Amino acid sequence: MNKEFFTIFVILAIFVTFIQSATIVVEVGSDNKLQFFPNDIKAMTGDSILFKFVSGNHDVVQSAKADSCDKSPDPNAFQSEVNPPSKEFTITINQTSGNIWYHCSVDQHCASGMKGVIRVTSNQTSNAITIPSSFIAISLGTLVSSFIPWL
Ligand SMILES: [Cu+2]
């Protein structure tokens, strides 16, 4: 493989990775309520979940099991700061299936219903914005032909 083709290959690989993963936004304390919104989402491996802190004092803690208000005993379980200065907390989905439950551990928020779930799926039904494959094909074609002028 010569240098030009390798460069194109790398660019395409980055491009494909970029379009295949997506960011799904979940609002924390949306509408000034003790809630995550949306609190039930689908995501795919590689997607990022961006928790945006929009009101109040809350955190995002991975739950021990479905509907639980206890933190997961898993040492890799995620936990954000309470009301982080950036107002953002992001996790990346590494697993290929299963449900990831989370809740707010501040005061009695979880008991009041402040919890949510991320349903990990391997098919194209996630909440992420999907791009039609025809568009991807055209984009890739344009990208390749701009690097290989004789195509
Ligand atoms: Cu809270």
C-alpha cells in the first residue's frame, strides 16, 4: 500500500467511525423537575451519552440494578460530580447489549423518581441521528474522488 492510499484509508476510517457513533443528550433536572429527560433511551456501542445539567443540584450515578437507587458495586461504575461546573457529564457505551440504569443520588431525588435507563442495542434503532446509507455512499465517493483526481 503506498502512502497516498494509506492516507485515504485512514481518513475514510476516521470518517466512518465519526458517522457511526453519535451523541445522545439527556437533560438532568429538565423543566426544573427531579427528572432526567428523556429517561428511557436506546443507544449503540460507541455512542456517547451527554448528560446536560440544566437545573438544581443533581448527579448521575450508575445503579446496582433495574430501578434501583443504590450505586452499582462495579468498580468501573460511573458517577458524576453534583452539579459539575461544566454542566456536562459524558459516558461512552462500551457494551453491546443490556440495560444501563442510572439515578440521582442527591437527597431523596431517586426515591422521587429521578432515574433512567439506557437500552443498548446493536441495530440501527438508537435515538442517535441516523444518516441514510445513500448519503454516506455519495459522501465517501466525493471524498475519495477529491483525493484521487483520475477517478
Ligand atoms: Cu437530583
